[in-house]
Amino acid sequence: MQPQRTSTGPVTARALLILEAFTPAQRTLTLTEIAHRTSVPLTTAHRLVAELTAWGALERNDSGRYQIGLRLWEIASLSPRGLGLREVALPFMEDLSRVTQENVQLALREGTESVFVERIAGRKAVPVLTRVGGRFPLYPTGVGRVLLAYAPTEIQEQVLTGPMTAFTEKTITSPRELRRLLADVRRKGFAVNNRQVSMDSISVAAPVRGADGTVMAAVSIVVHAHNAEPNALAPVVRAAAQGISRTLGAVPSARSW
């Protein structure tokens, strides 16, 4: 008698592997490419891809290649950490974008990474490596450093004792220096990251607090390094973050804000 598979068994795991095969650099795949990337047998991949396509998780384009389906976006939009926060934050982000004409970003922490849930691109703003729905390490970005500064101790230690890639010659990867900078973020209420991800950009970020007062997100602007005045930008970024926080039900206090 065959053992009964549970909802968390191999079928679910393989279906998730198929979805994870798609990346920003590889948005469409053939069935053979999916099987190769996931190490799932071709016949099994064929069956699972057909089921995922019928449900709407995958779509087949005009050239016969598969891509992520709109149904997944519909499901993901139900996440209160993503869409709910985005809807509250967007008016403040739009105001910040109009005032500064720069890139404005909103991110959450997921484990030891930041996940970007919204971004407004300024017309003449510096190009950025982040995208909505994309992930990035916490230590080199403005939003990431804010989220790391207020993360649980075990998360901070995991990041600070783990491998850290230098994205530029300016990227700080020294655990001792990062500890000092995280304490500085908590003291000042904002982070300034100078050419940490690219040599032509500086980011200024501030924490967004939920109704219970804990930091649940971070908002930032990313500006050209050659004409940036971070200390002049910090007040407007903090004001946007505080506006989002108040709308979420956070009560301002001298110590936290």
C-alpha cells in the first residue's frame, strides 16, 4: 500500500521548486528548462506545470514559454505586511518623491533580508538595483540598515557574523563598524548609507512603526552621491516615516521618534 502524501509532502515541495525556478533574470522558461533548473523529472515537471497553469500560478505566453501567472499576484496582495502597508505608505511616499524628485523605497524585513514592497522612481533619479518584490541583504542599504538596527538580537548576530559581500569599495563589512552604525541609527532615528551599493548613490532611511511601537518597515530616498546633502534630507524622510507610522496607529514618543 502506497504511503499517503500530506499537504506538505513532496508534491508541494516540487511545485514550489518550480515557482522558484523563475528569477528576475529569467522570467520565462520552457518546460525542459524548468525540469533542468529544479532537477525534477521531465514527466513530473510536465504534470506539475500543467496543474500550476490550470490554477493560474503559471501562464504560457505566445511563444510557448512559461511565466509567473497573475493569480499569484492576487494571492500575494492579501498579505497585510505587503499590500496593506503599501496602501498606507503610498501617499506619503508620493509626497516625498514630489518634494525631492528622487527614488523613494519602502521595505520590510524577512529573516536576514529586506523585501521591497514599493518603489517610486524619480524622473532624473539615480538608477537603483532594487525592484518591487526583490530581496537584498540588510547590511548595505539604507532601509536594510534601519531594519537591522531594530531587529531581534539573534538576527543582528546572524548578519554580523555571517559572510558579507562588498558591493563597492566603500561597502562596510566590518562587524565592529556595523555595530557602531546600528547604534547610531537607533540614537539618531535614521540611517545614511554612502555609496554602499553603488558608487553613484547615497540613501537616507528612517523606521516605520506599527501600532505596538515596534519597527515594521523602513522608508528611504536614494540620491545621486555627487550632489547629496544627507543631513538636509533626513528630516523629510523621517517626517514621511512618522506620517506612515501615525496612520498605522503608532503613538509618537520623544524616545522612539
